[in-house]
Amino acid sequence: MKILKILKVVIFLVLSTVGFLGCGNSSDDSSTTEKKVVKLGINGDENVIWENVRDQLAKENIELKFINFADYIRPNLALQDKEIDINAFQTEIYFDNFKKEHKLSIVNLGYTVLAPMGIYSKKLIDLSQLKDGAVVAIPNDSSNGGRALLLLQDAGLISVNKDAGAFPRVKDIIENPKNIKIVELVATQIPRSIEDVDVAAINNGVAVQAGYSPLVDSIFIEDFKNERLKPYFNIIASRDDNQNKPEIKRVLEVYQTAENKKIIDDYYKGSSIAVF
């Protein structure tokens, strides 16, 4: 009888241990399948490429939520304030300048595309038609405005002081043979004002949102092979405190795949170039 009692106790202990381990495994499975949410800040509503990234991440139980902004200021401030987890709307040169000016703890996570800036017009079909005293619109922020002035220089319309570097301003123009008048406007507002000017330098993303096909509709566009354009590669930005989180890293990894590159090539037809 004593032996039987001992056997019963041993069996009970074994079964209890197995049950405990089983519960532990169940808990682990639950934690590994917990959905991660990543809030992505983008400018405007165009997110065809990001929709593919979102769909791929969903298979890994990562939900990519789009948060839309209508300007170039709020996405970085929202990132700093933890309203979003990452953003994708800006060039590296704009990012570096904005980060420095606002003393933000945000970082460049990786590159996406080069979106060349173009010159557009509702009145001209060639820059040779530009008359003396013509009105030219450019973005009013320092990096895109500087980029626009360098584009006007590439087009032979002006010359800027080399000492101004990548951020020339209107005051840095040293030659203006046609005496063109430059007006600075919010980048996203320029397409709406194009009827009021002779020509306008428009950011690629803004141009696409306004219905332009940059390679077809621009009368002058940046040369893809120009080395000076490297600072204008677009980036994904995150914060110092979340850049190493697995779900954040996966967003970049899924974006920078051959599949997504093909979608970029097919969708933009060369007007945006994958740079990864």
C-alpha cells in the first residue's frame, strides 16, 4: 500500500510539471504573436509603394498605419513627440537641416528613392521662351528652395555664389541675365499657383500629387546621374529611442526589397529612382 501511495504521488508530480510547462509554452506563443503597430507619417495621400510594404508586414503581424500630413514641418515634430514612430517624406539634406535647427533626437534609418525636381509651366513649352522679367516660383524652405535655385542654375537661368553650398538663397544669386523675379511659396501650394507665374520649380512628390508626370510634363528636370543630387535622396526617419526595435527595422528591410524596387520602377516609370 505504501508503494502504491508513493507511485501516486510521483505520477501527480510528473503530471503537474508537464501541465506547468504546457502553460508556459502557451504563454510564450501568445507573446510572440502579439501584433506590433508602427505609425508611419507621410506627406499627402500618395502611398502606393507603402501599401505594398504594409501588406507584406501584415503577414508578419506588424500593422503599418498611415498618418497623413499636409506640410513638411509637422511630420518631424510629430516623430519627436512620439505621435508617430517613423516618417517618410523628406530628403536627407532637408532632414539634417531641420534636425539641427530644431534640436531633434531623430535619425536617418535608411534610403528610399531619389525624386528629381522639375521646372513646370502652363505658359511655356521650353525655357528658351522665358522672357525678361519672368516670374519664377520656388519652394520657400531652405533645402528645397536651395535645390530649386541650383536647378535654375543647371538650366542656365541664373548663377549662384558657390560659397552658399547646398543651401543658396535668393540673395546668393550673382548672375540673373533675364532679370527673372523669384517668388518663394510653400512647396505644396505651388501647383495651385502655377497659373500666376511663368514657370515653377516643383518637388517631385508634390508634382505627382498635383497630377503631373515629371518626365513627361516638366520642361526641365534634374539629371539623375548628377553627383550633387546624393543629399537629395529620400529617407525613412525614426527616433533615437526606437530605431533598433525589430518592427522598426523590418519596415526598412521590407521597403528595401527587390519586389518593392520593381513596384517603384513600374509605378513611377523612372520619375522616382530607387536608391537602395
